[in-house]
Amino acid sequence: MPATAPAAVRLAVVDSDSGFVRVLAKRLGAVGWRAQLLPTPPPVEELQVMRLHAIVIDTALLGSEAWTYIEHLCGQAAAPVVVICTGPSSVAQRVRGLRLGADDWVTKPCHPEEVLARVEAAVRRRRAGELSSQPIEPIVGGELEIRPDMFEAFVGGRAVGLTRREFELLHLLAAAPGRVVPRERVYERVWGYAMAHGDRSVDVFVRKLRKKLEAASPGWVYLHTHFGVGYRFDPQEAEEKETEEVDR
Amino acid sequence: MPATAPAAVRLAVVDSDSGFVRVLAKRLGAVGWRAQLLPTPPPVEELQVMRLHAIVIDTALLGSEAWTYIEHLCGQAAAPVVVICTGPSSVAQRVRGLRLGADDWVTKPCHPEEVLARVEAAVRRRRAGELSSQPIEPIVGGELEIRPDMFEAFVGGRAVGLTRREFELLHLLAAAPGRVVPRERVYERVWGYAMAHGDRSVDVFVRKLRKKLEAASPGWVYLHTHFGVGYRFDPQEAEEKETEEVDR
DNA sequence: CCGCGATGTGAAAATCCTGTGAAGGGGTCG
DNA sequence: CGACCCCTTCACAGGATTTTCACATCGCGG
């Protein structure tokens, strides 16, 4: 994904140009955004109540109050993205609008698709800083609990003590439980590049992993070898064979 | 102040149009922004090392690689604000550029002041997003009380005496208690741009933080290192080790 | 049953990562 | 202008981790 996906946006379009609004609304519907169409600018307070993500507004409707209105609108605590879309203007006007807090200024006549793209870009940019921590679900298998948020695996609350590579290897295999992951894929996913001929890193790390997993969760086997192919994650309670009454 | 004050911005201008660049640079100096002027587009990796807040680029210099370049540039974890400033273009081209992650698209000929205002708006927009996601609620952990409203942490009512960066680092880590925050994420959240290879700022600040926290709240450990990954905030009352009977 | 290549194993060698102290630069304020 | 604060960068040390190597085992086909 090149940029953030165009998630749903609550948008208001304040414009009396019915032709423009109609075409814009059509495109709006196509991308699934909910939009309020307002032929006349409401008080800023009313817009505030709508909890909008973005607003497209033709400042021509505001008359002499335009600058005050924009300033007020953009000065709110949780101000929406403001895109001014109006007729011909001077550089000074555009600069003033942007400096007052507007996020973009599009000059009519313009293509609705571009207006949308610009709203999208502005919303994306604002959201970019917000949610970045992904709520990562743990993967459980057998006695193992693999927690991506800790870069660590646990058995009954005790950490296994994995290094970064070890964890990533385990995580990759456990993400496809029961399926064989080819050696080459392991290599390119965990190491990030193609496997060089004769490289044994994967084998060595599988061994380290098995050792630590055996120590942390004895009696279980998690990693299975598929000769000539790769490895498979599949938690199995092993048969006890040395000591007699290990299990009950 | 109508909107956010135009704080210092590290900007790169990638354009071979010396006339345009010269005029732009003049205005740049007037507002006190540091700017790199690049007549030819460097690899995206080099731009990353510069740790820019924003970049103004004429895509005409990129030739057929333009879209790929833009996508790569905007696809980074902590991508800078990207403003494309180039000659005549079609609606489809502008939409494509914006969808790929560009923040604005200005058509030449244009006034440097407007370009600046647009960069400013985009930077402001991003910073707004970063702030809005930060709750004002204090975070408590161990003896520590972290108060975002004061940019300071307290132990028993006494201020720890954190600098801005120290506070933001602590705040970020403490916002995800018990979870490991990767170094890159720390960097892009606290510093606001991608981490350059070999940068040790995070380590240095962790050390400063630990020192101050230890002084303010002795006997407690708050910051834990996860080798090869990052750091984790998790208040723990430390074992006393000067006295002999630590273990039995 | 044999041979060959693939895999398991253990340890040494090479590399990478973090802690730490300090120097240097840029900015701010009096 | 000078003092001070803060941030960045550097160099080095000590570990932890990863890679490499040599050899033992194992699986599969002939």
C-alpha cells in the first residue's frame, strides 16, 4: 500500500454551486464517504457539533466574514481538515487562507476527483501521526504464547528468552501453523534478502529455537523438519520415552 | 497567532530551475528555515539520512522514475511532507501523485510565497495530528507520575526536571506500559523523522532519563532494554543488592 | 546396503548493539 | 557579549548476538 487507505471520512461540502456539488457528491458516494451538503455556511459552532473529519468550503459564500470565519473554524481544538474551493483568487489571498489554518486551496473550475484526492491527502497526513501502535494479537500454540508486542514468547507466564532473530523466525512459522514454510521464504522474510548458497543460518536458528523451547516447555515439540523443503510449526505433546511416569 | 506558529522546518528543495530556487531560498531565509537546495534528485535513502520535515520537488527531474520515486519517498515509516512543484499537469497526474502519498501539488509558474505557505500548512497539519492523539491524562507507574500538561514527571510531588525530549521519550514509552517500543518507532514519534543509520540519540536520551529517574526515584527501575529491538516501560521495585542477603 | 546431499550440533570467530562519558554546536536569555 | 541549557555526535568498552566452520547424522534414491 503506497499510502494510507482512504478510510471513511465524515465530510461537509459548503457550496451553493449545485452543479459542482452534484458531481462531487456522486464521486463521494462512489468512495463511500458520508457527506453533508450545505448550500449555505452554518455557524462554526454547528460544524463543530458534527465532528467532521474534513470540510470543503467556497469562501465566496462567506462574504466579508470569510477570513474571520476561516480563522474561527481552523482555530478550534479539534479542527477538521479545511479545504477552500473557490473561484479565482490572488496569491496573497491564498497565502492568507493557508496561514489562517486552511489545509488546501483549490481554484475553480476544478475537477471533483482532484478535490477528493486533496481532501484525502490532508486527512491522511493528519492521521499519519495518530494511531501507530498496532494492537497485536498473541499467537498461542500448545503451551506457547507468542507475543509480538513484547518480541518474546511465554510459557505459563515465563519468558522463553528469545533474541530478535529467534523471535522473528518463531513468529513467522507460527503465523502459518500446520503449514510448511519453505526455507527460501523463511530467509527472505526474516533476514530480508535472498539466501546465499550454502547458508546454514536458518538451520542454526531452528536449532537454537528448539533448544530454548524444549527448555521452556518440555514434552512438547513445536518445530518439524520437512526434508528438502523447510520447516513447519505444529505444537504436539510428545510421547515420553525415557523417564517412566513423567506425565499423569 | 491564527494557527500554529511556523516553527523551524528542515526542508529540501529538489529543483534545477535556478531562478525559482533562488527566489524561494530568499524567502526561506526570511522565515528562518534551514533548507537544502538540491539541483538533482538524490536517492531516497540519502534524503532519509537528512531527516527532513518537508521536501519540495519538481518531478520533471525524475523522468520516468517519477511515480516510483514518489511512492518510495512517501512510503517510508516517517516520511517527510512532500510537495510536488512542477509544470503543467493533468488532473489524473495530480490525483495519482496525491494518492501515492504526496501532500500537495503546486503548478508552476507559482509564487514562492504560496509554496511556502502550502509547505507550512502541510507541516502544521501533520503536527496537529501528532498532538491530538496525546491525552492530557497523567500516567502513573511506580512512584512516577507523568503529566503531559506540564511536560514533566513527578515523584511524590517533586519534579524530576526533564527536558522536552526526555519528557517526550518517557511519555511515549509510558503510554504503552509493558510493551516493547521498537527503536525506529521511538525515533519517528519523538524526533519526527526516520532514523538515520548509526544514530545514537535514542540511547543517549534513555541514559539521561534513567539517570534522572534513578535520582528521583531510587530503588525503582522503569526503563528496560530489549536487545536488538528497543525499550520497554515497566516500573519495577529493584532488588537491593548492596546488602548481602539478596538471594537464598 | 550404499552414497550423496541435506540437516543437526557444538563451538569459535566475526559482527553488531548498547552503555557511557565527553566534546562541540546552536540556541536562548540576561 | 557571555553564561547556560539542550541536543547531537563521537569514540571506546563490554557484551550479546549472529555468522561461520567442521563434523556427526539423517533421509532418500539407487
